[in-house]
Amino acid sequence: MLDANIAGQLKGYLQNIKRPIELIAALDDSAKATEMRDLLQEIADMSGDITFADDADSDSRKPSFQIKQPDGQEKIRFAGIPMGHEFTSLVLALLHVGGHPTKLDQEVIDQIKGLEGEYHFETYISLSCQNCPEVVQALNVMAVHNPNISHTMIDGALYQEEVDQRKIMAVPTVYLNGENFGSGRMSLPEIIAKLDTGAVKREAEKISAKEDFDVLIIGGGPAGASASIYASRKGIRTGIVAERFGGQVMDTMAIENFISVKETEGPKLVAALEEHVKQYEVDVMNLQRASSLKKNGKMIDVELESGATLSSKTVILATGARWRELGVPGEKEYRGHGVAYCPHCDGPLFKGKPVAVIGGGNSGVEAAIDLAGIVGHVTLIEFNGELRADAVLQKKLFSLDNVKVITGAQTTEITGDDGKVNGLIYMDRATEQQHTVELNAVFVQIGLLPNTDWLKGTIELSKFGEIEIDNHGQTSLPGVFAAGDVTTIPYKQIIMAMGDGARAALGAFDYLIRNDFDGKSEAA
């Protein structure tokens, strides 16, 4: 089942297993069950420490399989064949159940072990979802460290009846003890924080006790990561406050214009960024959102939503941007129930069904092209009189026979019934006539909004809400710099954000050496 190259790599990984493990499958007579049996037998044949058993009564979901030690209590199950983006989840589960240590800090392991109660997690995924593996791997590793935690990964495309019954229209969607726990990308610290209610307060106290920084960066995307490296290399005390390290790049699938790297994916690039930042003395405070910023004498105080406060001589704002919303009736009501912003993640849930894409720029046209290979029909709706995407993308789009393009159209409402989307209404801008399109999902791809709501009234913003900066990255507030998509730079690209982050860090360092703090120059 596995090609020779992948099989060879997997066999090499399995040499790290330190104790016997069992693969126990619940199979039926379906083609997917046969495929799963072949995969599990192939894995078992790669290592003398792995055995495979077919026990039809081991679980009600068929096909599915569990990974456990012969006498262990691990409760990790895959209801589906974990290939595609989930293959790494399978490999890590095999290694961790097999005794290969996880890469978690002991503090995090102790926190997991200290969770009291029974936690049965179920995660609905699609194999093309790039956000799903992080959630699956986080919950799997929790099940490894705490016998009271169990986790089952469920391929939504394989268990469509469950998806329909639970009205799941976005992945990943996590259930805990039969109740909805959350949707979308969630990191291990985020999951633990939701379970350990005292974690936020403890972390806020730790953060508030930190010494003053020379440079404090708000945002952990490409701009923030770049700024932290350039600042730290100057030998100054550097910190990063990030709501989610990696930012918007974590939701980016194909990256083919990052110079020197022919092609990569967002999560891979973020992992490389994080590894690079770790090479330097940068204090990374993840899962923290800034709520206010103000001058305090020569210092700058940043208050976080957790209640913590940090102080720094300079600040670099690199908070990036978020998906722009339509702002029409039905959008918020049906978000996660047919209204989506990530076609790669949620597209497979609508296999064979009609969907719409709102937006005729590059992201909208790319989304329509991707979805056309999965769903039954795509209606692309563009506000302007013509598409704005690159010519090569338009050529590809118009070659597809299951795509309809409507230009000069304004979406006015997203409709639904029984808790999920069933259509949208748009107005022909030339005739002002209303039209209804019956469909099962709406993918919104109309650009980005800068994350500056918390800065209004503090620094100068453009009419679009972007931070105004000079050619050194300096904002209107002395000592505060900005970089990346949150600023007025004209092109919102990863490579531009990285360069911008470097510029802001150098600008902040120049500010430090030219200003006197506590009676002596930083250059002294």
C-alpha cells in the first residue's frame, strides 16, 4: 500500500520503538476495511515489536483501529485510514505508544497528568486538512500521558452519516464526552488551557513577573519571527507575545513564491521559523493576546487579555491580518455550519455538493479551482465587473465545466435551515435584481483585515485600519514600530513581511542606541 520511499522511511522510524505495541482493528467487509487491513499488516511486518490483530468487536466504528501496548491503557484510535496530512499523526502515535519520548517539556507533561476526570475526545477531520494534524497529534499525546484521556480521529468523508447527524460542516471539529468542544486549529497549550481552568491565571502571574524587555514584539507571524531574530542577534533582551505562533501562514496551503524554496506549505514554514527563533535567546509567550499599549515615561507598557502586563523600551507591532468577513445576514449564524474560510480544510466535507466562493481575486479563484475537483459544482461570485485574479488562474478556472462565474454581483444574505447553510442571495449590481442560489456551503475569500482594533486612538492608522509607518518602521508613537501585513506596506506577502520585520528590528535597535534610558545610553 505504501510506496517504497515512504515504506523505507517508516521502517527507519519504527526502529525507535522501545516496547511492544498492538494494532487492534475493527473491520467489516468494505473496500476501506481491506485497505486498512493491508496497511496495518504492512506496518506490523516492518517491526518485530508490532503485532496486528483483527477484532471485529473491539469498536462499533468499522473500519477503525487502536494503537496500544499489550497491557497498556492507551486509548488512541483512528476511525479512517490516516494518510495524506494525517500520516505523520499515525507515525507519531506508533512511536509514542512504543515508548519513544514526546518532545514536551516536563512541566507540560505534569500538567497533562494532573488533569482530573475522564476525557473522551473525538476529532472529525478531512485528510486534506492542514490544520487537523496538530489537533489530532495534541490529543493523541495527551492520551499517551494520561490513562483517563482517550482520543479517536474520525475521517469525516468515511463517516458521513455521523457528520450529517452532528451537523459538522468544518474541520477539525472536536467533541469531548459527546459535547462539542471546539472547531478549527487548536494547539496543545490551547487545549490544556481549556481543561485546566487555573492555567490562565498562573501564566499571567508568571508573565507579569518578567523583567523589562529592550524589544517586545507583538505577533508571531513571519514579520514577528524575523524581527525577533534580528533583535536578538544584537544582544538585546527580546520577547514575543503571540496569540498563535505562525499567524495567518498556518492557514496557508501552497507556498511557491518564497525565494530559494521551490514549494512548501504554511505549517512547514512555520515549524522552520519556530526552530530558527529557538536558536536565539527570545522569550516566546504564546497564546497571549495584547489588549492595550501605552507610554509609561520612557517605557512602553503592554497589557494582555490574560491580565498580565509587560514593559519594554521599544515595541514592534506585527499582529498581521485576519480573513475579511462579508458582514451580511447569515454569515455569523452559519459560521462553521456551511460558512467557511478555508477551502483546503472544509472542502472535502461537501464532496459532490454545490458550493459558492465569494471573491474574484487570486485567493478566490484558487479556492474555486481547488473545490471544483471535490464538490459537485462551484458558483464564484465577484462584486466587480470582472475577475481580479492573475490571467493564468482565470484561464484554468474557465476551463472547468463545473464552475459558474457571476461578476457584478453583491452577496446580500446567506440563508440556512435546520442549523446549516442552504443557499445565498445576491443582487445583480447592473439591474438590482435579487437572485437565489441553492447550495450547501459558502467559502468567503475577499481579502484580509489588519488586526488593529485594540490600537485605535493609540497610534495613527490609515483609513483601512493599517498602521502608518515611516521608512524605518516607526509609528506615530516614539519607540513603537510596526511590520508586516498590519502596516501600510502595499504588498501583503510572506517574504515582504520578513523583510519588514528585519527593518523594524533594526529601526528599534537604532532607537535604543540614540535614546537615554535610566540615565545612560544603551550604546554605552
